[in-house]
Amino acid sequence: MRPEKQFLVDEVNAHLDKSEYVFLADFNRLSVSETAELRGLLAKQEAEFHVVKNNILKVASRARNIPVDEEVLEGPTAIVVGGPNPSEVAKVLIKFFKDKEKVEIKTGVLGDKALTRDEVEALSKLPSLEALRAQLLGLFNQPGTSLVRVLVAGPQSLLNVLQAKVTAEGGAE
């Protein structure tokens, strides 16, 4: 492999090392200002948008055993990598692409699983990481809360009966 090509493969590998996922997008009709806007939105999620050559991406993905369907590697391709939360990055991409109506996601890879465009869109509809953590915490708290309600129910019922008796006796006088 020529040194120039090896340099580009190494550069793509460095980008792919940044996360456990990669989204491939067609950026053909994006203007420079729109690309800058997208990069800014992705930067808030600690993600990056890089234009890559299809042949270089093929070589890099084969070397890393990343399941990229080579049929989608036609036309201009950009990769989106980085950021701790692939769901939030997918949300940014889907919203941006729907708003601009110019570009689309080609495919994605999460871990060692290839994602279709529809699966990437489904990923974007997942709740945020904070929301998932809150739901999980709620699930952990639920059994304890239920146990406390059961334990309190007996004495509370006894108090209600006694209070009703006191009220009934007080009302009879």
C-alpha cells in the first residue's frame, strides 16, 4: 500500500477508535455552512463528522472487522463517531437531516452489529441516558416502596378502626 493511502487508512482508524459506533451519512447536498452547523450540533454530544473516501473506509473497516455493507459505500460518505451516547448522536443526525431534507443516513454500526437506516432511526427514539437511568432507579426503588406500604397498611388500618370508634362514640354523646 502506498504511504499516502496508508496514512489515510490510519487516519480513518483513528476516528473509528473514538467510539463503539459509527454512522455513515450521505452529505452530497450539504453546503459548507450546513456542514459547520451539523459539526457544531454534534460537538455538543462530543461526536465528530468526518468526510472519508469510500475505498479508504472499506480498507479500514475490513481490517477492524466492522460490518459495513459495501453497497452503501457509493457516492460521498461521511462518518460520525465519538460521544458517549449513540442514541443522542442519532437523535441529532435524524433531526438535522429531517430539518434540512438534503441528506440521509446510509447505515450505522453499533458494536459489532450493522444497523439499517430504520434501526438508526429507532435508536434515535430511545430516551436519553439520564432518562434511562432515572427509570432504572425507579425500578430499583419500587419494591422497597411497595414493601413499606404493605408494612404500614396493618397499623394504619388499626388506627383507622380506632379513630372511627372514637368518632362514633364521640358522636353518640
